[in-house]
Amino acid sequence: MPVDPSLELSQFDYDLPEELIAQTPAATRTGSRLLHLNAEGQLTDMQFSQISQLLRPGDLLVFNNTKVIKARLLGEKQSGGKVEVLVERITSAHQALAHIRASKSPKPGTRLLLADGQLEVIVTGRQDALFELEFVQPALDALEQYGATPLPPYIQQVPTAEDDQRYQTVYAEAPGAVAAPTAGLHFDETLLNSLSELGVDQAFVTLHVGAGTFQPVRSEQLSEHQMHAERFFVPVETLEKLQRTRAQGGRIIAVGTTSVRALESAVRYHECNGHQNPDGSIEGDTRLFITPGYTFTWVDALVTNFHLPQSTLLMLVSALSRLPFIQQAYSHAIKQHYRFFSYGDAMFIEAAPQS
């Protein structure tokens, strides 16, 4: 679906006091606040532990089960210059694409000595802004052994053992993300079990969140923006649950913007090329850019955190609700000192009627 040419970046800006950027998680996963934005634009302040009050039997929660990998590595080039490597995507057992920060961009054939010389990788090429890397040992094993959890750039602290656990959902299963699907960080096993007992069903998709999620939109005209690519997978069991929920009158609630992108990408991917795996599942790379005016196929409501100004994620939530509703909600959240971004508080957004 083409982006409305009248949409401009400045429409999605807001001023956020720096002290509202959460630097650490809440004491417990469910201990965050929850701002409910209903379909008519009304706001209600809640605690995340009260989310069951917004759900009903027959609803379906869709979670992104991607697992954050320890994607950040520090070291130096063989010539001695310091480098910082942030793996963006594992492309095969021994290969990856990565962002590299260095005083001079490494050329193909450059050897990088990382983790105090314990890990050696070779730069084999380049794809636009990303570098192709070759690992001697399996890349995932190397990252788990030598890498650090890649906290977002607005979190100032050095990652700790607590971050390794808290910057990961309790249902994380498929390694590959370099940023957490942060809406899911608010759920613990006790809450998930209690929701199941209430008759709220659960399904999973996989979308490996890339570092591009933090990249700013550089075009004032949103129609000129090129989305970063991310890999997604929607299993046949989830597709069946979506159809069954719709048929029985239940609502589909995506947990996180990445779950939204996976669900909606599966629809577009199938419509565009008719491709499904032999078992009926759908997977591929997505560059889906969801902005106001987009027509959602699957999503009736969304659990999400508060997003950066001028970000594609803020544009997505404005498409599900309405931009004036989102602007009002963010202004309210700032006045009420909600905590923002990855370790911050959450919203429950109900889809506004299509105008």
C-alpha cells in the first residue's frame, strides 16, 4: 500500500524530557504502568498487571518469539585500529551482516581481532551500509560466548547480567534479533498462565528485530522513506488460530509492533507472490512501512511501549489508532511521568474505526 504523499515527518515529532527515558527495567516484569487508549480516543491510567481487564475469552494474543543475540563485539583491526561490531543478521552458520564502527571502514580481507583477541572474524565484502563477516566457529556460538547484549543507544549503562535476562522475553525461542520486542518484556509466566485460564488464546510469530529499528527517518516526505529489511516467519498454527479467532468473533491483539509487521507482512507477502512453505507457513524479508491510511487485515488492538519521536514505530501506532489520539496519549503520558522506550511503560491501543 503506497504511503500517503501528504504525510510529513514533522507530524510525528514530540518533546520528551530526558529523565523519562527509562534506563533500567521495572522491579518486576508486570510492575510497569499501562495506558489504555480506546477506539474513541479515551485514556485510562492502569497498571500492567491489570491487563486482563482489557481482554476477554476468545481473544488471541500474538507474541513475537524472537530471541535477542549477544550481537555487540569490541576489538581491533589487525592493523591496530579499534572497532565496534554490531551484528545485524546471521545469514548462515558461519556468516553474518554487521554494522562496523571504526576510524576507517575495513576493506574485504581485513581481519578483526575481537573480545581481547579471543575471536577472529574476516570482512569478506559489503552490502550497502552493512559488512559481510566470516566466523571461524559458528556465528551464534561465538556471539553467545564473546558478545554483549546490544542495549539500545539511548540506554547509557553498560549491559549487566540482569540485562541479559530482562532484555529478553520469557518466551524467547528463535535466536536472531539484535533488539528486543519490548512490549513482550512486561509478561511473565504467571501472567501468561492466568490469561490462558481466562480463555485468552496465545499464538507466536517470529520477526528478527534489526538495529534499523533505531535508525531515524531522514526524509521529510514519508513517501520517500525506505524501510530496513527484517526476516519474519508465521507458522501455519498461528495462521489457523487467526482465522478461527476471526470466525468466532474474538479479537486479535498483537503484542508489539514487530508482531504487527509479521502478521501484516504475511498477508502482503502471500498476496504478492503466492508463496507459502509446503506446510502452509509463510516467511520472507519484509520492508513493510505502516503509516496512517493503512488498512489492517489482522490486528484489532496492540500492546506496545512508547516510541521515539519521528520513528516508524510511532507512525505504525498512529495508523492503528489516529494521529490526534496518539498525540494526545503521548502528551498525557509525559504529564503523568510515564517511563518511555524499551525499558519503559506500555500502552494498550484499540484500533480506531476506519474513516
